Amino acid sequence: MRNFKIVPLSEEYALQIKTEKKDDYGLEVMEQLSTGAGPCRVSLQPFEIGKDIRLVFRHSPFDIKNAFDQPGPVFIHKKPVKAYEDIYNFPPGIKKIGIISLCL
């Protein structure tokens, strides 16, 4: 039995964000040189600090308003990336960078 599932943002959603340059809240998507490891919410892989360009925008995983709906900033690669597919296993790239790096 699988106890959890990791759901990345879809490639289609990332393309929408990149094309419209606005998030679901109507706010402008920001572009920046990566200052932290991330991860990218599509590929679920870390960014190369000081090399990768990332897009920052407000996102909530909930479709229905509820007490846990606290939209926050998420990061995706500016370049096209493939969505993480091994959804029943924790992304190995994230394990390598450690939890401290994820907060940067």
C-alpha cells in the first residue's frame, strides 16, 4: 500500500504561467537568478544556485477555500522541464540537498 503521493505542478500549468506571466491571483510572475536550491515545483529537482533562472509566483494546491488554503510563493524553472513522474517515491535530488537548502 502506498501511503503518500508527490504531485508536481503540470507542464501545462507551468506553460500557462510562463505564457500569461500572471499567477492565478492576477499577480505578475517574477523572474530571478536562483539564490536557493528550490526545488522546481514541476521537475521537483533542485536549482543550480547562481545559474538557473527561476520564476516565482503565488500558488495554492487547493481548489476549494478552506482553513489550510495559505497560498505561498513557489518556484519553477524558466526553461522547459519534464514533470516529475515517480510520484510514489521521494525525489532523490531533493534528498541530496537537504531540508536546510529547501528553505533558501
